[in-house]
Amino acid sequence: MARTESNMLPLGTKAPDFKLIDTVDDTKKSLDELKGTTATLVMFICNHCPFVMHVNDQLSKLAKDYVSKGIKCIAISSNDIDNYPQDRPELMKKNAIDNDYIFPYLYDQTQEVAKAYEAACTPDFFLFDKDLKLVYTGQLDDSRPGNGKPVTGKDIRQAMDALIENETVNPDQKPSVGCGIKWK
């Protein structure tokens, strides 16, 4: 496993807009349609990355725990499917169903959305407030495949809880680590 760290987009950055195909229901969806009333978590993930597979259960749980609090999750895969066919849209749909994702799993065929977000790895997380300003970017938690630490989502949960409580999100944020996005 090659380890790539996230680029840490500057806090306060406005969420880049997009309109992408949701692989589960095969419809185009925009950020404006999908955003939450309290916050929006944009996650760059893919099917085959061991770092993503390590946290899949927590991603599903996170979305279920926070949707009633006005926080919506959006997953995007931007990987090159010619060289990584396991990340094809029909397999993204299967992965979303198998992992009980309640959030859209969008396909970024041109990779323009990943570039706009400066996404570097899978998983890569971007939490935006109700005005779509970036308040958190970085790791889900300290767990990595094989390090023995439990997957809790602690870092992102703390940031989400701060938004819910109208508190400032801690600006001391650690980059996510995962497989590099598979660029064309």
C-alpha cells in the first residue's frame, strides 16, 4: 500500500460546485441538491483502497448518526477506471449497497471535481459548514490498516459536533492518509 497524505485545502475555502452521476440511482446530482442544513461532508473514496475498506463501516455509521442533525455526507470516486476497473460505476453501486451507504456515491469521470477539491488520497475528507465554507479537512481518526487502533471517526465527529453546537472547529487538523487517487 502506497501511503499518500491529503493536501489540506485551506480552511475557509468555498466548496467547489459539481454535478455528477450517482452510481446508485443513475441520476445527476449537484452539491446544491445534496448539501446539509448544518454541514456537508464530502468524502473522496473508492472501492478497492485498503484504507477505505478499513473505514467503510464507520462511514456508513457516521452518515446515519448525523443525517438527523442536518449533516449530509457525499462520497465521490475519481479514480481512473481504465487502469483500476474495480472502481467502475456498476461496482461502486454494488459497494454502496453492500456497505449500506445512505449517502450518494458519485462518479467523477473527468477527475475535475477531485482536482477542484485538491483531493489527493482515498479516503480524503472535507467538512463544510452550512454556508459551504471549509471548517475541517483531514483524517477520520488515527486508525489505519494494521495499526491496531479502533475505527471511531473521532476527529470528524468532533468537528461535526462543534458545528452542531455552534462552536468553533479545532483548526489543529491532521491529514488523512490513504492510497493516492489514481489519476489518468
